[in-house]
Amino acid sequence: MPLDDRDLAILAFEAEWRRHAGAKEEAIRSELGLSPARYYQLLGRLIDTAEAQAHDPMLVKRLRRLRDARTAARVSRAAVETR
């Protein structure tokens, strides 16, 4: 399934958001018209698609690596807390 305009806008925003002044959450609301929670849900699903990988492989790989690192840290913290 090809990427739609919203998918492309999300990928473009994620690739360039550091260039925007202000907080990322404010930019998500103003530029994309999405709540930050919805944006991250969509982004999480989007980076798991082959279409996003083909569109911007370096961005998708970086985002997957960051997500995996956050997941590993969360699991590690949970393991320490249960000891």
C-alpha cells in the first residue's frame, strides 16, 4: 500500500522537526493538526512498513533503533524493580 499524504507529512516532519522553533509537541499540533499521542501512534506503525523503509531508509532505521533502545531500557528498569 503506497504512502498517503499524511504518512509522507509525518515522515517529513520527523526528519526536519529539529529545525522548527519551539517544542515538538506544539509543532505537531500546529503543522500536522494531530495530538502528540496520535502522532506517535501513527509514526510507530508507519516505521514498521516496507513503504516507509523504502521512502527514507536512514530515517526509519534511526527511529526503529531509538524505539528499540527505549523498549530495552523500559524492560531493564522493570527487571530491576522486580528484584
